Amino acid sequence: MKFFRCGVCGYVHEGDDAPDQCPKCGAAKEKFSPIDEAEAKLIERSRYTNDLHCRLIALMGEVISLAEAGIDDALDPPCIALFKNAKEKATIIAQSCKAEIRGHMNKGKWG
Ligand SMILES: [Zn+2]
């Protein structure tokens, strides 16, 4: 499998040939450049991990929403403390995932 990057928007296409038109920005096929094998391997390897980070960020968003509902519900002080703790931890995990993804992008582990 080969990878091609749109020179206009950075969209990465996976296939035997570049697409006739960029599905993201509409740029013509000629705007696509092939990605070399080393970078292609890095992209392939990184996609799975980056997807896991994205899924974890989405789940932490759900945890934060549940925790906020629990804080608003305010049944008793231990519950409020637990929900505040859950919100704080979920925020840290989500932000840590984002920092990790940013690091990956800076090292070309993205695509
Ligand atoms: Zn594009």
C-alpha cells in the first residue's frame, strides 16, 4: 500500500495511486506527492496508536460529563468528592493524550 499527501491541505491518501481529487479540499491529483517508504511505515504504525488516544479522549469527555452531572446532583459530600476527583483525573488523561498526539505530529507519527 502506498501513501500520497495533498500539497494543499496535508490530507493523506492510502492506495495504489493518488486520488483524482483531494476529498478534503478538492485539489487536483497533481497536487499529491508520494510519501517515501520510511515515512509511510511511520504513518501506518502511528495511526493505530493515535486512534487509541483519540478514543480515550472521547471517553474522558464522557467521564467529565458524568462527573459534572454527579457534582450537580450533589447527593452527599463523599459523592461530590468522588465526582470532582473523576473529573480532575479524566481532564488530566485527556490533556495528556493530546500532548502525546502533539508529540507524535512533531515527529511525523501522524497521517
Ligand atoms: Zn487537499
